[in-house]
Amino acid sequence: MLRFRAVASAARSFFSAIPAAPADPVFGIALAYKNDPVPEAQKVNLVVGAYRDSAGLPVVLPSVERAARLLSESETSSDGHHEYLPIDGLPAFRQGAAQVMFGDECMSLLAGRLYTTQAISGTGALRVCLDFVRRHLGERTVYYPQQTWPIHPNVCAEAGLPAKAYRYLATTGGTVRLDAEAMLADLTAAPEGSVILLHVCAHNPTGVDPTPAEWERIADVIAERRLLPFFDSAYQGFATGDLARDAHAVRAFARRGLEMFVAQSFAKNMGLYGERVGALHVVSNDPTGLDHMGQQLRRAIRSSYSNPPAYGARLAAAIFQDPALFAQWDEDIKLMSGRIAGLRQSLRSALEARQTPGDWSVITSQIGMFAYLGLSDAQCEVMMSKHHVYMAKNGRISVPGLNETNIAQVADAIHDVVTAASTRAAL
């Protein structure tokens, strides 16, 4: 009979000194929503950026559903659908992802200057690329918007790169707008060669994007100061409902001959959240350097996760390659973005009907999946603890979490916390 020695005490463990990590700012609140004991009908989840239908349920896009059915019908035991993909991913997916991002005109301009690798969604593209920057371009500072996705500074730190915020948003006078002059001043002061992180469209968390004219001014500074732009594209199609229009900034920079990185995710615009479908694009003015970069990226991927996942890439490639499926996907995006715009208007109207203090036109002037309400950390806490409306503590709500049955509850909660703050300020 086997006998085992008693397990050593925790004090003798190799792992005793490991500190607890802070909760993720998004998924930690999502867990709090899940653990809230009140009935589902009495609580609202506006935390995670995922598209939901009017019943608050996940949506499988018709284009993706059709692509999945076609893949299933075409599979045979000899098709090799469970074989490893190449290190840099499925060729048809890589080509299609680049086409969606850059369009016909830029794809012609970028012949011999563009390298694309499949990545584990946008986050994986960010991390692989920043690891590459540190290893091969040296320790240079990454600049990110002062209001941004919390993962941005975190992934810089994990990659071992210094990071610094540049000013982005102005909130004075009750307005929420891009502070273009402050942003340009900070970019102008950045050292030559700095990496500048930019949201392609539907800026997270603010929903405030530069205008085409402002993008040109940003490109001017980047060219003059020899900065290296790194675009993060998580919401192409969710800003305007138009894939080409939402890629304006990337294509404008490409037409000017600027080198760049682009991290691209299809989690949101294809609803493939769990499939981790993404790409990293690199534009270089040195074809030899680009070839070497591809080799080094493949080497980094091989020693990290070896090969990207296949199923989601095959679904996306099926949509890219079939004109009818692509047209359906384009229509799916328009329907989603249109519904989000309608929800924005409904929330604004509800707040204005309650005469809630403040200018709520910002809700409809912002675009994309998120609305930035400008609520304080304390007000967000009250929204959750008193009203059971769960949202990010920076005042961001995920608009698709709204629906016809909960908008009144959300508007009542916002009215309560804003009115209470106005009353205290008047005393």
C-alpha cells in the first residue's frame, strides 16, 4: 500500500511570498454583477464590451452562422481541419484581414511593404509586437491616450517597455471632446522614434475620435518627429457601420508612406469573442527589413504559443472569400451599429426627459460600442451598490448592454447620482 508523506506547511512553499494581483477592472466588475443576489431583471450589465440583442443575449451573426454551416458541410476526414496552421496563420485569413484593413488602393501602394501575421486577437497582436519592439528596436517609450483601454499600459509593462500617457480628452465646461491641441503638443514633445498608440476608431472608453482633418495633423506630427504609429483596431465597423470609413486613419497614414504597426481584432465585428481571431500588420519602407521582421515575429510566436487557433480564422476567411457572405457580414455590421446608435438616442432622450443636470448630447455625439458619461468613481460605485447598474469605474458604459426594458432603470440611476452630486455642490 502506498503511503505519502504529509504535505509541507504553507510557510515552506516556494509560492508563499507571491502577492495578490488586483482584480481586472472590467472582468472584476462583471463578476460582481454575476454575484449580485438580486433577480436578473433588477440588475444591468453595462461592463463588458460585447454586442447583445434586445434580450441581453449573445448574438451569432448571420454571416458567421452561414460560414460555419458551409465549413461543416465541406469538411471531410481528409481535409486536415485539425492540423496545425502555419506559425503566422492561415494564408487566406491573413490576406483577407489585410484587405479589410487597408482596402484596394492601399494594398496596391503597399506591395512589398506589408507583412501580416495572424495573432491571438488584438491583445495578442499588441503583446507580440511590443515584445518585438523591445527586443529589436530597443527600449523606447510607448505613448498611449490618457483615457484608454486599461490593457494598453499593462501590456507595455509586461513587455518591459516604458509607457507614458498623452493628453486626449477635454471635459471642461460640461463637454466631452477631443483636446487636439494638447494631444498634438504631447506628441510633438515625444522623443524621436517613440511608439505612438492610436485607436483606429470608436475610441475606448470615450467614443471620441479625431476628425479626418485632425488625423492629418496627427500624421504631420508623426512624420515630422519621426515617430512610429501603432494602431489598435478593435471596433472597425462599430463607429459608422462602414468598414472603409472606420479604417480612414490607417489608410490615410499608408497613403502618406508612413511606417506603422496595426493590431486588428475580429472579436467584436464578427462576434468571435472566444475564438481569438486577430492579426498584426507591419508596414515598412525597407523590404529586406520587413522580411527579417517577419522571420523574427514567426520565431517569437513559435516560442510563445507556437501556432494560432484555426477555427475562427477559417470562419473569417470563408467570409472574406465569398462575396455573398461578405455582403451579409457588411449588412450585419450596419445593423449592429445602427441599433447601437438608436440605443444612444433612447438613453439621451430618457435623461433629457428627466431633466437630468448636464449636456447629454455627448451620448449621441460619441460613436462606437461605448459611451463615456463622465461620472466619478464614487458615482459609479453608487450606480452599482444602490441601483445594481454595473459599469466601469471610469464612467464608461457598454451601450449594447442597454435594451428597451432597462433603459428607464439606467436613466433613473444616472439621474439619481448626478442630481445628488449637483445638490451637494449647491450647498
